[in-house]
Amino acid sequence: MAASVIFAHGCDVETAVQDFKAVKQLHNQEGFNQTVRLLQSWSPEESKLKTPEEFNKIGREWVESLFPGHQYVIRTHTDKAHTHNHIVVNTIHEETGSRIRNEKLDDKTGRRPS
């Protein structure tokens, strides 16, 4: 069976959807984009150089540099020849209630949100 590593920041893995919603309700920020979804992927060659835990840590560092203070969940998969991270970020900041805006995503990630 392929390895999978899960990490959650500011929420519980099992209740992340509810935890994200609670923050949105707290800050009266419902009705906007609910999450930002990101994918990190490495080549099969690169995938052999690190453990799933190390790739998960790379994902955590990336998300925290882009969206400090936001709740997120990262799941690192090794079910393919290439290791990859699925990342889901709450668009609302836990403490301030500020929202990630689409135009800022373009600047930070170079991609539009889906």
C-alpha cells in the first residue's frame, strides 16, 4: 500500500470542513470562495530523494509562506510514480477574518484558483 501523510494546521483532519466553516461564520465571511486548492508534484526521479514526511514538510513551508495564519490540510500521496501534495486552504484568516482574494493568488502562485 502506498504511503500517505496528512497534516492539518488550525483544524482537525477529521473535521476540517466544519472547522473552516466555523471560522467563516465567526468572521461573517460566508458566501465567498470557500477554499484554495493547490497541488505540488515532483518527478519520479525527485520522488526517490525524500520521504513522504519530507515532501509534506515542503508543502507546509510553502503554504505558510503564501498564506500565514490560514487553516489548511495537506495530504502527501505516493500512490503514483511521482510524489504529490494535495493542499486545501481556508480562504479566511483564523484571527483577522481577512480573505484571500483571487488576484493575490495570481501573484503568489502564478495560477488561478479552481
